Amino acid sequence: MRNFSFVNPVRIEFGRGKEKEIGKYMSEFEAKKAVVLYGSERVRHSGLLGVATDDLKAHGIEFVEVGGVKSNPVLSKVNEVIKIAKDFGADSILAVGGGSVLDSAKAIAAGACYDGDVWDFFTGKEPNKALKIFDIITLAATGSEMNTGGVVTNEQTKQKYAIQAQCLFPKVSVINPELQATVTPEYLVYSASDIIAHSIEGYFTASYHPELIRMQIEANIKMVIKTTEILLANPDDYDARAEFAWAATMALNGFTYLGVEGYSYPNHMIEHAMSAVTDCPHGAGLSVVIPAWMKWYKDKNKTAFERFAREIFGLKTADEGIEALKAWFDKVNTPTTLKQLNIDDKILTEIIEVANHHSKDWGMSDIYTNDAIAEIFSYAR
Amino acid sequence: MRNFSFVNPVRIEFGRGKEKEIGKYMSEFEAKKAVVLYGSERVRHSGLLGVATDDLKAHGIEFVEVGGVKSNPVLSKVNEVIKIAKDFGADSILAVGGGSVLDSAKAIAAGACYDGDVWDFFTGKEPNKALKIFDIITLAATGSEMNTGGVVTNEQTKQKYAIQAQCLFPKVSVINPELQATVTPEYLVYSASDIIAHSIEGYFTASYHPELIRMQIEANIKMVIKTTEILLANPDDYDARAEFAWAATMALNGFTYLGVEGYSYPNHMIEHAMSAVTDCPHGAGLSVVIPAWMKWYKDKNKTAFERFAREIFGLKTADEGIEALKAWFDKVNTPTTLKQLNIDDKILTEIIEVANHHSKDWGMSDIYTNDAIAEIFSYAR
């Protein structure tokens, strides 16, 4: 294992009914004035928003509600809410929703404690101060509930970039699998694709990878595959929903990257260009990119690809493993071709151009040249 | 998965040379006056103590050194150091050694902030204040470096009990696998036995156990078995040493007990009586207890025992799995019979008596009656 420093102070409140205590949890961290951020009005109609704000009231926490965060969250919304948070004098922010809402909340939390342009934090500068972050997570996928990162799209520049800093760890994350039971089959499989992406980026790209960490990643992937199938057949299977949710958290809370050296996030880099240009769901973009990227990349780390084939699918060769994953994506109905996302040649050209910028800004342009990215996409036709 | 609340704020500094920065880490937590606690004088002769205290000096941290903590650490020593810490006005404690030193440090940390008898914290009372705890861990086994617990023996009453509280999380734990390379083969396999024990207690006894957590535990056990064999052949294999060390931490940092319901620690309860009476190494006692307990317990959770046989050893029946684990203990030379620990009938009678008290105090006497404990030991003859 390579040297590492690690800390993850997020408190997880997991299980049925935990959202009812959000005011209590926030008051334990002395929250007094909160922005309550959400996406679609569904969280109001379902009653969840009311349950949360009732407990804020019960604990004397003042709040202002702001909705309208969309999937592939955008910088303009973040800036709008930063102003609201500053005007309100917020000391904390509660995200009620999926990864998009929480990622936006992280950017708002940093921006509300900063006089400059919050986009600075997406392009090199690191925030050292933020509002206290809390969340009730309604979609298991991004792992944002137990890490320091958030992804936002700058609509003007088409950059879909990340903010990351120790001060962006949520104080308390509520994960109640029951709240995730209404996720549509489409978004369930997009989530599965996102969790698998988080699992494999380091697994395949690392120059050094500890075996114990590989085994933990494999456990996670196998559980995602298994529980996705259970949940497609029976959305109300609580235990499957819970294990799926916890696998999502574990896939990107840092533990699966401990002691790993020399890894990168090419699938994310490429997909971020796709969703920045087309606004496709992140997980749908990933399930198109992943098998294509795997075909293109496999010879650079054959051992890992053969291990993947063996451990995840009981197969032998790198190609068999890649085909099995693609076949599984097809089986559960998440797209694996550009055509399924209505991406024609004209759009693809634009995506490749944006990916090129991403590749440079992410420091990956030595491998991910214009030609390389075009070649990867050629496997997704 | 069952509802859970979870937080683990320990910062891990893992890898080569990390011990040289201990003063820096401690100063980040504003440590000013520290007790430096250790066990054998070997840590002085090896130069490790000097390396650590040099960095304390470099960061202006005053300290007092106290050695002489023994394996199966005792209350009298804890009380002695509590007085030293109080007289010195310590705000922190640095443990340099294995689990015994760190466990003692936790008890001292709580006792130094308390006017009463520290044993209160082992018999029902929970401390809410403690010195800041830091450690450089030289033996991978107990997992104490990333949890809230510590075990100490009251020599007078023969109670080997635990202290546990949120305030006992170490602030920073240094794990440099190189420092663990001088561990003797005996203590390496005792450590392996301890890690396996931490892994299986919940695995076999839980009334409900999430599958993802089972898979993570299985990964841990397989890695311990594999790396123990590598290290017995080549003690200087850094990567194996590192994965062994990290498996030890992961086995008892809380993650393998998330969402698990209705579990207990019978192997530890019984072994604590053995080491309280005979002062045998904890891991050696455990490798005697575990196969015996498994034979006695197997029918109460047949599915888990069959799964264990299959996943860990590629075998089928519960009995085959138990025999395979016992055979592995025999192969790596950790004891599996009472005779190997020189425990005769007279000593055994005393152990059973002490275990009986433990069983009552730990709330396990409904299952672990006098007769049951005697029967378990009958499998270890």
C-alpha cells in the first residue's frame, strides 16, 4: 500500500425514520439559520420537506426554503442561492434530494463564506470555510453524502467540474432507504452505473492497487449488480434498497482509494463532457462510456481486467468481462450506445471538443488526446 | 440493514516514515503537554521513541515518558499513570506500542479527566471527557487505533473488561507497517487470530447480518490468511505487512458491524477469562477458543457457518469450515488446545469461574451458563 492520510468525520444516520430527527442532529452542531435546498417539488408533495422543516422548527432553527435544483446542477442556480444564503445570514445548509442537490449545497456552502466568484473553487482554489452541511439523501449514487466533493456545470463555458475540500464534508447525512424506494427504474439503473463507475476508475487505472482494497471494491460491485436486479423486480425490498444505498456510499467515501497510487477518472472526465453538452443523466452517460473506454483501455492493465472478469462474472478474459458488463447494462436497460442518447455526429463533435478541454484542465491530456477520445467514442456507436 | 448511527473521526497517517511527523500531527490538535506511554524498552532501543520525542520537542510539546505497560495491561499501571498525567498537567497522551499500550492510554486519558475511580468506566459509567489520544501502533491486531474501546485487567478481581466512549477515539493514529516488521512469528499469528476473532464474532452470532458487510468481512479474513502466510515466509514483504495492518484496522473500526443486529462477543468473553487467569497472549487464547466455540455453536446459525466454509475455504459444510480454520491455526503455529497453553484441570476450573462472572457482567449468561462454558472448553482438550 502507498502512504496515505485519511479522515472521514461524516456522521451517518442510516435507516427508517431518521429524517424526522434532522432538526435534532443540526442543533447538535449549533445550526441556527439554515438554507433548505431541494430539487423537484416532489419532495414537498411527498411530505418529506414538511417532515424535515417541522423538526427544524421544533429545534428553533430558522430556515429559508429554495427549490429548483436540477439534475446536472448548474452554476447559475448555485450563485442564486449563495446570494439568498448571504442575505439570510445562514450558518448551515440542508440538502434534501439526490447528489445534484447535495453537490449544489456544497458549492453554496463554500460560496456563502467567500467574497469572490465561487467558480474559483472549481478551477484550482480550495475553500477553507463553508456553511455547515447536512443532507437527507433521496437517491443513492454519487456518494456525496460521505465525501468532500461536488460537481457543478458552468453553463456558459460547458465546464462540468468539481469542488473539493475538507470543509465540505457533511456534518450529518441521513440515509433512509425507504425514501429511495420511489426512484424510477431508469434512475435506479443510472445510479447503479454511477456506483460501478466510482468503483472501477481506480481499479483499472491505478499504477499500484492493494489487493484488500480490490476485494472490497469487488464486493461493492457484486452487491450493486445483485440488488439492482432485486429492486427492478421488487422496488419495495427494503434490505436490498439498504444494501444498494450503502454500497453507493462506500464506493466513494475514500476507503476504496486508500493506498492506491496513480489513478484517474477518465470515464467521469468523458461523461462530464457528454452531460455538459446534452444534459443526459450522468449515469446514462457513464453506461455508454464505460464499456467503450474499457475496450480502448484494456491492454494497458490486462491483469486488472482479467481479475474483473473472473471476480465479478466468473469469466476468464478481459474481453469476456467487458462484454458481460455491457450485456448487464443492456439487460437492466441503461444505454450503452451514443444512438440511445440521441447523440449524432454533430453533437459528438461538440462533446469531443468539450472533453478535450476537460482533459487538459484535469491534467489528463497526455493520454486522453483528441484522437484518443474520438477513438473511445467509436466503440460506443 | 438495521438502523444505525455511525461516525469515526480518527485521522489515519499510514505508511513509511509517518512516525517522524507525530509532533506536527499533535500540534495540529494543540497538544502542549503529553504523556508518552510505551511498553517494553525495545521501542527505546530501536530508536522509535527517540524519533517520536524528537518531533515533539521540535513542535514545542512538553512530555513525560512512562514505560512498562505489559501485554494484557493491568489496572494498577493505569492508575499509576493517571496520577503522573494529573501531576504533570497533561492535555494529551501518545501511545507508542501495540494494543495493550493504546488500550491503557485510553483508560488513562479518561481517568486523568475524572476525580473518581477509573474502574467505574469499565463497569457501566461512560466517560465524556478525556485527554487527546494519539498513537504510533507497532503491532496490528486490536484495531484500537480506529475505535473507541480499550481492554484492561483488574488484577485483584480478575475482571478483564472494556472501556468505551466517543471521547476515546484517537485524534491521529500512525500506522507504519515497517515498524511492525520486527514482530515475532508467534505474535504475528496471535495477531492474525485476534483479527479473525474480531471478524467472526458478529458474522456468526448476529440475528440479522447484511450481505455486503459479510462480503467485506470475508475479504478481510481472506487477506489476513494470505498475508500471514506471506509474512511467515518473508517478514520484510512491505505490501503484505501493509495489507495485514490495514485488515486489522478495518476489522474493528465499526464498518463491519454496520446494520448488523443482535450480535455478541462470546469468544472474547471466554478468552478474557483465560488471559485474566493465565496471562496467556490474547490471540493465543482466542485460537484455542474459536474452533471449540464454533463446534459448540454451529447449529445455531448453520447458514453462516456453511457460507464461511464456502467463501473462506472453498468447502461445503459447517464442520469442514471449522476444521479448515483449526487446521490453519495449527499450520501457522498458534495453539488450538488448552494443553498447548499449559492449562490443566485446576486452572480450567478457575477460568470457567471467572468466565461465569464475565458472562453475567456482559449480559450473556442466558446462553453462556457455567455448563455451556465447560462444554465449549471440552472441545479444546
